Amino acid sequence: MLHQVYPAWDGLHHAAVTGESGFKHSFGQPLFDYIGSHPDLAPVFDAGMTAIHGHETRAMLEAYDFSSTGVLADIGGGNGSLISAVLQAYPKLKGLLFDLGHVVGRARKSLKASGVGDRCTVIEGNFFASLPSGADTYLFRHIIHDWTDEESVQILDNCRKVIPKDGRILIVEAVVPTGNEPSLAKDFDMAMLVFPGGIERTEVEYRLLLEQANFRLSSVTPTASAISVVEGKPV
């Protein structure tokens, strides 16, 4: 994956000065548009993301309790590795995977191979347009950090329209610590600036982001990995 997308770092200076994606500056297209128009890259990107972030799934499951969830919606669920792991850990849980058209075909194969295909509905769509109803918990892992505050609020607004009043939203990201100490979250922040044009956020920034979409931040659960589970509930 890195062999194919690493030249985006040539756009670092442009990204730092303008706030725009370094990837778009280098490749002429936004990251996810480029992946969608290069079908040979898409499965490599899926595998690369799993290689980088796959270990976080066990850490998330060890730290956060999904036992009160009835239907879990994995928004931007990619190849299905995350929702598969949660469904395997919670046999009574049902799932919903939502992603773009060029992604969901690979997700269906993955869900079937992991033995949970009969418990997980796959829906094609764009989260900037709308989100599917029918879940009580909406999970976004490494999704919100891809986007600006304005774009993130648009996604969260769409979630607010369909989430039940007693539902939960889970934003699974690296929460940036305050102060000047080294942190992997700050390295991720640089990568988000260059590649999709997004941002890693502090707990305060997540609280403000959720409030703009009529959610309240209810908890932040750290894990043994770099990520935390930021939980929000509808206001």
C-alpha cells in the first residue's frame, strides 16, 4: 500500500500551508476517489488498513462492553474485519455494514468467510448523503478523523437523524493528548493532514464536534492500543 500512496508526502508542505490534502495535490484526486477509480489498489488498501489497525480490534473488545447492543452498525466498515470480530465475540449481536459500492462486494465475501454473514446486513451508500436506520449503536472506526470539522458534522448529523433516542455513537480513534509529550496520535495527525486532509482530535475537540450534531460526549474509554472509544449519546 505504501509503495503506491507514499508519494503523497511530497504534498506535505502544501498541506501544512493550505490545510488541503497533500494526496490530492500530488495525485490530482482525493484519496478515496483515487482508490475508487483504481480497482487494483482497493484490495491492497483494505489489507494495508487491516495490517496497520487490525490489532486495535482486540484491544477495543477488551476495553469496551458491547453486551447491551442489539444491532451494531459499522459505518465505513471496509472489508468487514471489524464487524466480523465483534459479531464473533458477541454471538447474539446482529450487525450492519455500510460503505461505498466499490467496497461492499469485498465486505460480503469477508463476512461470509468469517461465518457471520447471516447476522450482518450489508448496505451500499454514502454517509455524506444518509445513513441507514435499524441499529441502536453506530460505530465509526478511523472514519471521522479522515474529514474536516464541517464534513464530520455532516456525517454525524446524518447519524443523528436515524439513531434512536436511547442509542449510542462510538467514535474509535486516537485521542490526542494535551501538552507537548510525544504521542502516536500526533503522528497519525500528520498522516491525516497529508492523505485524506483530516485531523486527529483531543477529547475537548470531540466533545465540541459531537455537540454540533446534537450529541453529548458520555465517556472516553482508553484501550491497550493507540485508540480510544469515544461514546456519544443523543441530546
